[in-house]
Amino acid sequence: MSSTRDAERDQPLPTPGQQSVQDALIGAVQERRAYGIRKYGRPLETHNGRDALTDAWEEALDLVTYLTQMRLERGDQLPAAVPSATTDRTDVAAVRALHQPMQRGPFTICAHCSGWDGEWRCLGVVTNYPCPTLRALNDAAAGSAVAGHTGDETGRETLAAALDGLHTLIATSSRDWQTYRVDAWIWAVLCGWDCEQDEHDDTCTHGALEETAAMHGWDADTVTKARRYRAAVRALTEPAAGLPAGGAPHTKEA
């Protein structure tokens, strides 16, 4: 035990407590392992076909979100929020970083969309680079750039056309946009998981957003945000497509 202590900064030495923290932690890890086996049929293993860094990064984001919730609920004053434009740029950069090119023979493919296992095979549908996700982001960036250098009305029309084009590109792709969290969020905003028909019939699909939220651990606030962003996109794109507000929307392709 070190004898060098700063009486003003260091906490006092521990006194006898009530419960072993390490024993509780070991028990929690064992229970988590059992839960994983029940859910996935096997414990967490190396080289299992998933990107552990991406999984850890997403879990870390969730952890920070829950910690922030706890601090807010107990009345802590947090630093001012980062401007939304900066946040949006950070989100887009994260998506771009996820969809990296990889050379496979004479072809350049998207490692993420193709389900590259990090060793020697693709677990998904081989997708050329740039993939639909990056093309959608590039089109959106081009539309935003035009909107920023033209009049307000022209800018809105250009942005609406760009968003409508992104919707068509995504909706007609063969990719399963529900599997990965980032892809599911892009679909939620640009295409919408909810049924958006004014009049419903047997062809309508309901509960898709709730199902997607359960798959990716989205809480109620995240679901509300997805619907708010989707409503903003519809407000732009439906007039561009000749539809009145609340008119017949795009529907998810089979």
C-alpha cells in the first residue's frame, strides 16, 4: 500500500463493507453468458462473423445514453448540446466510416454491405462500392450543397427531389435495411417503417417500426425522433411528387 497520499484530494481509505463487488460482477457475467446462450444458442466466441468493434461502439453509445438519462433524471446540469448540424455531420461521418471499400479480385465491394467476415468470405450479398448507402449520402450532400447556394424555394425543391430520389434508390434495392442499426435508421427517416396510407386495408403493414425498435434497442424517445424526422422528409417530398400533405405516401418494397 502506498504511503503517499494527498489528504485534500484523495478519498479516505476503505472501511469494511457489506458485499463483495467482484463476486457480484462474476455472478452478473455468468448470468449474462447464460442469457446469451439462451438467446443465440452459444456463448460469445471469437471469429463469430460479427464485427466486435462495431458492436462495442454501439453498446458504448447506448451506455452513454443511459448514463445521460440518469444524470438528467437526478437534476444534473449538463453542458450545452452540440448544434444539430455538427451532430448530423458526425452521424454521416460514422456511416461513411462503416462502409469501407475492399478489393476482391477485379471488383471493389463494400465490406459492410457484403457482410465481410474479416477473414476470407462474405456472409451477405456482395455489393459493389460505392454501395447504395454511400450513393444515397452523396446524393443528399449534393442536394444540400445546392440548397445552400440557391434561393430558399429553389433549395427546398432541390432538396425534396434529392430526398425523393434517395427513397427510390433505397426502396428498390435488394438489401435488407432492417438487419443493421444504421441501415434501419436510414430507412426509418427516408422511407418510414410505419404504414403511411390514409386509408388502411389488408395490404398495409403495421408494427414494423416497433419491431425494428425492439431489434435494435431503440427506446421510446428514439422511436419518436424517427417519426419526427420521417414527417419532416414527407413534408418536403410529397409536394415534390405532386401529393398533398398527408396524401398517399411511398410504401416499402417487398
